[in-house]
Amino acid sequence: MRKYLSILLLFIFILSSLHTKAQYDPDKVCRIENGKIIFLLNLKWSEKEKKEISALFDLDSTLMARAFKGEANIYFEGDQWKAVRLKSYTVELSKPFDLNSGKKEVNTEDLYTLIDKWISFEGKDDPGKEVFGVNKFEISYTFHYDKTAWFYLAGRKSAKNVYISGSFNGWSTTQNPMKQVDTGWTVDLDLKPGKYTYKFIIDGTWISDPYNKLREDDGAGGYNSVVFCNNHLFKLKGNETSRSVHVVGNFNNWNPRELAMTKTPDGWVLPIYLRDGSYTYKFIVDGKWDTDPANPSERKDGHGTTNSVLDIGEPYLFTLAGYTDARRVVLAGSFNNWKTDELLMDKTANGWKMPYILPAGNYEYKFIVDGKWITDPGNPFSKGEGNYENSFLALKANYLFLLNNHADAGSVIVNGSFNGWNKKGYSMVKKDGKWIFPLYLKPGKYTYKYIVDKTWIIDPGNKLYEQNEYGTYNSVLWISQ
């Protein structure tokens, strides 16, 4: 594995330092897509920023300079690179790249033989950063979504070619041409619900959507337009004489002024994108808070009132066996800021249950039984120790850390860039003489080690490793899209 492939910078501490050092977005500098490693180089970068990019991404400065000079095909240190000018100040530098070498990504069949029912391995699903999103177009008819996204760009009648480019097509300059109509240009795209960024390319000139108020920095001194493909419609019938109606919920921290609904002939509506999760909400009609009269699903809020409940996605069933004499059991975890009065579990004949929807990720949780906090007795995976030990849950896990040949060890911990190299790490569980720990990891590069009875070792089952600042090496793990 070549040195300059140490990229993607998913480490939290590196990401934060990048934002303070230079005016570029590391998520947009490099990506891996369709069997290629791709760098987006900006001709507007200062010399200082070029040096930072070269050092932080291990991208050779000579290679960068040749791409900046306009060379289309660059043979460099045994690799064939291709450079393409996307716009006046952006160059796409790419080469073929295979992530599979040395990788041990999850094998679902093997995992089910090792791990019990409470861990979910349902494939890779990156929930993204946005919990919710609402579109803000100056003219409503310039975008429409109903399983298919329809974009409209008005005017530009003299243009010869118009394309739409964005996060949905890897910022391709030719993949999605727009069709000219009497009043402008249109295109239909098959997109799943979620957040997307995009621009139009008019005869080679890139522009953001002039009718879209949502935008974000493109890392090159301009802006990308932002659009949400919605997956839910909040609807409140009647209230024709009301002056204002808002939606408020745990997805927007109960902000009463943020999400205004639009008046229609038969009531009020708000199309919205919501990431997979379990949400509570209310309507605010002229200042009065109330639950959704059309939604029978409600949950007590712990303060004597109830909230309407909306579930997006498939729920995970938390269960606690026994404790049938308990009067009250509450589920609390990192997914709800450890609130002690929100998720009241339902009593069953053999214990307690709580279906709750969560996006793919790693979570910590506990049960509160009549005021006493306990870890999940049916879950062998945990994080922390003593009073700070919590049960651990990996939903839609896509990687299994597996260590052989240490069956006699008293403890094994996996530690790495995915948890900030916290020394406590994740305590692995011994199963059939093997030490295992499942995690959900976003696409990118990670480094890690095992701590076997307080001795740090690299992964003997992984051929990929690199030097670290201590001269002791770290194992390297790649997670692909």
C-alpha cells in the first residue's frame, strides 16, 4: 500500500484541525469511487495550502504540480494517473485503486454463527450527518420529488449544453445532461431520500441553482446548492382560520420557530426528509401545542403529557429478560442523550421490551430498573468499566474485529482511530476461542491495534500496516463505499 493512499481523514481530530488550518473541505479533496482514488485539486489554493494538502494526504507535490500544469496523462512512480480540468480552477486527478487487498470486511454468514440475535448485520448504510432537512426554493416548481427527483433550470435558451452535476453522480461533468424545453432545461434523476449537493454546468460554466436558497461552501470560494429528497409529509387538516402552524420535535431540538408549515385548501403541510429514527413531535397552532390528531401513536414524555410518535425505518427491539416485579423500566442511551424519563419500556410476560428505530451506528445504553441503572445482562458487548461501563450495540455493523491464537489471554481490547485511540477502547468478547468485536464504520481508512493483557500488538491476521510516531506500527483497515 503506497504512502500517498493514507487519505480520506475520517479521524475526528484530523478533521477538526483541517478546518482550522485551511479553507478546504477534506471530504471533497479526496474520495474513492468506482475502483478509482480521486483527488480534486483547486488552482486557487495558496502555496501554504498546497503544502498542507501534500503533507496531510501524502500526495506528492511534484505529482500535484504536473496536474496543475495541465498534463492529462501522468506516469509517476510506477502509477498511471489521469488529470481532467473540470472547471477553470479545479482539476480531477485519479488512478485505479483496489481496496480489497488485506481487508476483512464483514461476512454475514460467519457473523451469525458467532454473535447472538441482539446485534444487527444488515449491510452498509451511511446515515449521513443530517437528521432532518427541508427545502427552500424561491419558486416551488423548480424542484419536485416523488421517488424521482425533477430539476428545472429556467431560461438559458441560447445554451448549447446543460448538465447537472452533484454528489449523486460523483460530480460527473457528462453523466446527466439536461433536456431543453420551451422555458428552460429539465432532468429526472432516480434518487433515494436524503441530502444531495449539486450545480448546473452551462456550456462549461458551473453555477449554483439560482432559485435554491439552501447552499453550502464548495471549498473553492463558491457554493453548492443543497436539496433534500423527502420521505415524509407532515399534514394537519382543518385549522383554516389559523395564522401559523409549526412542527416541533426531538429531531430539531423542539425549536418552536424553525419549521413553519404551508397552508393548503384543506389544512397545512410540510414535506421533510428524516433520517432513520424514532421521533416524537407536536404541532403548534397559533402558539398552542398539541399532538397530531391523525396519528394514534403516542408516547408519554415523563412530564404528564404525551407526544406523537413517528417511526422512519425498521425498529430494533430492546429487550430485558426478567425483572417482572419491577414497577418501571426505562431505556436510556447515547441515542437519546441518556434521558431518564423518555423511553418507558413495555412490560411483557417474561420481562420488558422497547422497539426503537436507530440509524446505522455504534451506541451505548443501559436500563433503569426502578431507579437503578444496569447494563444489559443479555449482551456480552460493553464499553468502559466499573460504574462507567455501558452495554454496546452495533447496528448495521459492517466490520468484525477478529483475533485468533490468544485463547488463553485474560482480556483483549481493540483500539484505533475510530475511537480516538482511547486507551480503554472496546473490550472484545471471547467466543469459541476467538476474540471478536463488531463495529459500524463509515467508508474510509482506519488504523488500529489490539491490547492483549496490556501488551499492544498489530493484527496478525491483517497484512496491511504502516509506521506510527512511536516506531511500533499500526494495522490499517479500509472500509469501502
